[in-house]
Amino acid sequence: MECAELIGIASNNVAEYSGLVAGLEAVRALDPEATVLVKMDSKLVVEQMSGRWKIKHPDMRTLAMKARDVLPYENVEYQWIPRAENSRADALLNMVLDSRTI
């Protein structure tokens, strides 16, 4: 399953967390008890969501808590991958950005 949407003007970190929340919500809609391996090229989000790095920014903390509330914590694992291995996500982003109207 793939999904993409515009979120407006936002920082890269807000966009990454928003994408995480949307992805987890899409999984929950299919199976609320699913076990999920989240692969992201955002080292920051992976480390923060794995509990290895503190979340200092209040906006990021709010989004992280929202992501944690989507599925049971023990059902979600996070793995960092190099950006080169995440080209499909970049392609989806470009497709959405190219389709917007100004």
C-alpha cells in the first residue's frame, strides 16, 4: 500500500513525523493488531521513536506521541535505512508535489 498527501508548509522533521503517523494510521485501518517494521531514512525519527534519543522540540514531541498512540508500542519496530534505499518514498513525494496547483 502507498499513500501520499500534501501537508502544506512544514519543516522536514514535521513532514517526516506526519508521514509516519499517516503510515501507521493506514496500517491500523487494515489491521489494528499488526506488527510493523517502519523503515525510514530519517535517523532522527528512527532514534527518537525507538527511545534512544530525546525529543526536545515540543512540536516533535506532540507528533511522536500521536504516532505512539496509533498502534501498540510493542507492535512497532523502527529501522533506519539510507536514503538511496528509500527512492520510492521520494518518487511519491515528487508525484504529489508535481500534481499540486498553485
